[in-house]
Amino acid sequence: MAAQTTEKLDHLDLNVQAAPTADQVPAEAEEDSDDAQDGEGAAETGAAGADKKKKKKKKPKRKPKKKGGAKGQSEPPRVPVSNLFPNGQYPEGEIVEYLNDNAYRTTNEEKRYLDRMNNDFLQEYRQGAEVHRQVRQYAQKNIKPGQTLTEIAEGIEDSVRALTGHPGLEEGDNTKGGMGFPCGLSINHCAAHYTPNAGNKMVLNQGDVMKVDFGAHLNGRIVDSAFTMTFDPVYDPLLAAVKDATNTGIREAGIDVRMSDIGAAIQEAMESYEVELNGTMHPVKCIRNLNGHNIDQHVIHGGKSVPIVKSTDQTKMEEGEVFAIETFGSTGKGYVREEMETSHYALASDAPNVPLRLTSAKNLLNLINKNFGTLPFCRRYIDRLGQDKYLLGLNNLVSSGIVQDYPPLCDIKGSYTAQYEHTIVLRPNVKEVISRGDDY
């Protein structure tokens, strides 16, 4: 979920390993019994009948049904990953050794001991990462032009909820696990923070560039990862630029590394690319007012931003922190503004204690606190809880500064934007790219 460097940005930002087989479909039982005969055979008696039984061929055993995606997972994904990993040990992400001044950490006994002592929370992150991988890989195979954005978003969100084991319909369930924030489906010049509201009829088209940005969480450990989908190879250089930039940011990130150095490396990688569209060459530009960010428990943006362009930010990354390294490339101006209808919201971290006159606002605030807490939500999530006629109350919470709204962020019309993102953990002795998969 993207972080913006304008006034609102301080509040919120917005190898796949095969899972063990949960169960195998048993081979079909033998259908032939000693007394099973056809009508003619039933009339035969004695040795002739016995001889016929001997010659009758047995039917071959049926092979176990193959299930798509990870072993034991259904299509669409509905099997909780906890069922696929009954020992509670989930696959590690990509392990990257620290470089330069931090190289000693890999073999340092004190750092390795510290890593072992603080390992419990990693299983929650790894569980969320496995959920993310299985859901997104199914989505990548099955999202096609002609589908509505609502169909796509709800398909991803229902899968995440199922795989985390938290449907989110009981009070407080979503704060235990499920969606870390709404599934973003931002099209073409829109770079971030777009998800369909109720009644949205927008359809994915063959020539679209769609950013798919969603988070899965267990106990507030949010795995934030995003990718871009296209159906025309003309956009491949744009996607390659952004993927390279994100991987560059991941490579440069580390304990005591300055944000300015990471941003400069990302910009250099991104802006070495160009893409030809309709006979015109377009340089790929970093969207300079969108950033990566750190992640705290139950808080998608913990207060630190990771720029994707050169800056003077001397803030350093620290041991034990979790970061979403995300980059955005554009064929437009490389600068986004708020446009279109708002769908994303979250409780403001510095919400004032003000009296609310509207009963609808009071009731909605109570529902938000109990069901989302500090996690971002969208209107569809409120609809899903059976609420209606809440928009007046929601707008009142926004105008009172209690809830922050996050409108879609867009470059100029006619431009195309792309995004890639991974969540990394700066462990004491190694850097772990929690959300890495075979896909990106």
C-alpha cells in the first residue's frame, strides 16, 4: 500500500516452496466383486462361470485428483494454510546476507543468538506471506480481460480470508487475521489506492495496465506486496523497469543504511529504461511523491518512508524493522494527485478527541474500532458487515479528523503506471525478503 510524500503521507501508506500435501484423494475402491457378473454371465454355472471370472480384467486404479497451485490447495484457494503446514513452520522468504559494514552479522554469534530469541513473530509473517503467494499466483493465472474489478477484488479478498482462517464476519475477527488493507486494483494512469465501491461496473480491458496491491496479515503482522498485470507485451519494458527498481531497493536496504542512498539507487535503476508506445519513446520516470514505508504491528505505515528518488533524507533503517519496498514507474509526469471517488479509509493515528453529534457517526466509529482497529478498510468491507446508509456518518468521521480518507492517486490521463513491492524483515544476522516467490 503506497506511501505518499505530500501532506497526508505521514499517516498511512497506502522461493515459493511447495506446501506439504494436506491430503490425497484416495484411489477409487475396486468396483469388481467376486459375484459381480453381467446378465448373461449370471446364467452360467460351475467351472465356466469361474473361468470367466478369472479372465475378467480389473479396472485400473484412479489416480489422485490434481489440485491447482500449492500442493493440497484448492482452486479457487480456500484451504487455510495452517492445514497445509500442521507443524506451524512456514517457508522462509528469500534470505539475503548483509554486505559491507554489516557483513559480520551473518556469522556473529551474538547476532545469531538474538535472531533465535526473536523468531516467534517471523512465523506469523511467513504464514501471511504463504497466503499472499498462493492467492496471487492463482490470481495471476485466472484474471482475464472482461472481468469486473469487483469480481477480481472480491475473489482475492475472499481467498485471503479463507487461507488465513479468518472470514472476518464475526466481531473482531479481521483484527486477528485476514486482509491487511483493501485490495487495490489501480488501472493505467491511476497508480494506487483504487478499489471498487459497491455498484462499480468497471471492467478490465485488454490494453490495461493494472496494479494489484493487497496485504495479508496474521495477528497484525502485515505482508504488503504488489505486482502489475498486463495483457500486451508492449508494456514489458515498463514492468521490467519497475521490477528492477524494486529489486534494487531490496538489495540496497539494510541496517544503518540511509533512506537517501536507497532512493538514489532506485531512481538510477528505474530511469535507465524507456518504453515505446504508439511509435513514441517514453522514458520511465519514478513517481517521486510515492514511497515505500516501514510496517508496525497492526499499522501499515509505521512512520518511516523509503523514497524512490534522490533525497536528503538521512533517516536510517534499524535492526528488527519491517519495510515494504515498493516502487512506481510512469510514462507520464512522474507525480500523482488525488482523483476519483474515495474507497480507502483508516482511523487516524493522531485522531482528536471530539464529540460526535451524529448517531450514525458514533455507531460507525464503534464498528470500525471493533472490526478494523488501525487496519485500513474500504466501503465494501462495511457493506459486508451488513451496514447501509452509513456514508453520512463516514463523511462526518472524516471531517472530524477521526478517520483519514485516501483517494486514488493518479498521474496524467493517457499515461501508464506500474508497481512492484515486497516486504522485508531486517533480522539481526540476515535480511529476509518475506514475500518473495517464484513469480516476482
